[in-house]
Amino acid sequence: MISPAKDPYASRTDRGSAIIARQDPVVHGNGDYADALKRDQLDAYERDGFLLLEDVFSEKEVAALLAEAERMTRDPAIIRREESITERNSDVVRSIFMVHVLSPVILKLARDPRLIHVARQILGSEVYMHQSRVNLKPGFKGKEFYWHSDFETWHVEDGMPNMRALSCSVLLTDNNACNGPLMLVPGSHHQFISCVGETPENHYKDSLKKQEYGVPDPVSLQLLVEQGGIKPMTAKAGSVVFFDCNTMHGSNSNISPWPRANVFMVYNSMENTLNSPKYGLAPRPEHIATRSSFSALTPLDTLKSVR
């Protein structure tokens, strides 16, 4: 077990909060592993920690994906599973995890060349699915996702060694200024925020509904925002957001009448597979963090992608 003193990304120890300079590249191997993004797009991703690509999927493709997401939220057999997360004090579905396993349609999406080659290019290697989920915010009922860096949680609770993973969010509905769009802090991925508070046992059972540990302290968050600002990812359905595993992000509650639905897929490098969780924590379930088998995703032929 790596001690906190030797772990460059130590968090949730008996130390206070801290802002630590990133030790890992943002774009690995100079972005030469695949040829999906242009150099200016890679540069923007490296600078900001995210990239919005608009009009990636057609209306027909989006309709099929949204229908699949809605089917899963109505399927009693899926809703009863541990992969289905409801809002606190409500039966409203907040997220469904491991959707690339539960749905052949989402697995096909994960292997779509318009997505996976971007991940391969940025991460500089073959990739596997660390986590996948559908995130839902029904009109009037969808609750917030508080500010956090995914890597902080994946490092502490899952044992992800380095910042060599990214999230891909496929917008299944229009994300506008009113329905709780993803918000990102540009440039925040260059700093790791070491968080305060010892992780409770089985923390995931509460954190997936409302995260209270592994969140940045107000002073650190304010410093990041003062440096980079906040960028809401407002775009039409069919757009895709790629963002670095260490980019600070969150989203507001949806008090508008317009629902928000996105598919999130986390691509991790095959050279960054999980170790044991930190500080003697028990591993989180497989549907939250792939651990039983690390298998590279094979890209679909371009002509066989989601249609």
C-alpha cells in the first residue's frame, strides 16, 4: 500500500485540504496514437481540460439512444437492480450504471469510432470502459451533482493510479442554461484538490445520490474558478463532451420543465488499470468500477456505428 506521504495524489487523509500540481500528461504520446482530433482541438483539450463536439450524432441516432435510455428507466427488472440509483427520498431514477453491459445499444455506442478514437488519441493507448451510466434529470425533479473531480474518487475509492482516463458525455436531449447542464472549470485539471474527511465504509451508497466526501473545499474551489471561470456545456442533442478525469465539474438541479438526459462513458487507458483502493477501503462494486476483467474495447467499423 502506498503511504499518503508517497502518493502524489493523497486525499481524504488526516491532512488538511491542499492544491497539488498535476504530475501526469493531459494528452498522452503527443496525440499521435489515433487520428480523430485536429491539433487545435487537442491543444484546446490540453488547455481547458474538455472539448465540446457539436452535431456528432444525427437526430435519428439520438432518438434511438434516448428511446433506449427511457426503456431502461421503465424496465422493472432494471430499476430493481443495484445499478439503478434513485434520488434521495424519491423513486425518481437519477442514474443507471453499467449501461454498456445492460444494453447492447450502449455497448455499440461505446465502440463507435466517433467516440473511441478520440479517447484512444488523447489517452495514447487502447482503452477499456471503467464506468458507464445514463444520468437523468427529469423536469422539475432532477437534482444537482455537486462540484467534484472524478479522479479524486477513482484514485481513492477505486485505486486508479494516474490521470489517464476521460469521460465522454453524449447529449440525448438539448442541454440548455435552464435544465441543469454540465458545468466545467477550465484549466482546473492542471491542479489536484486533496479533500478533507475520512471515507465512510460503503460510501458509494450515499455518494451516488449526493456526494459529501471527496468534494473540494470552498477556498480551493473559489481559487480554481477565479483562475478559469465556469463554462456550461449548453448544446443540442447529438453533441458530445469529452473531459479529463481531473477536470472540476458539477451541475445544478433541473427546475425547468425540460428534461435532461446524457450517457456518460468513462474510457480508461489499458496502461492505467486499477490497483487496490487507498487506505484499506473495500473495492466498490463492479457496476461502478470495472475490476474483474480489463478488456480493451474494439472500435466498430465506421459503417457499423450507431445508425
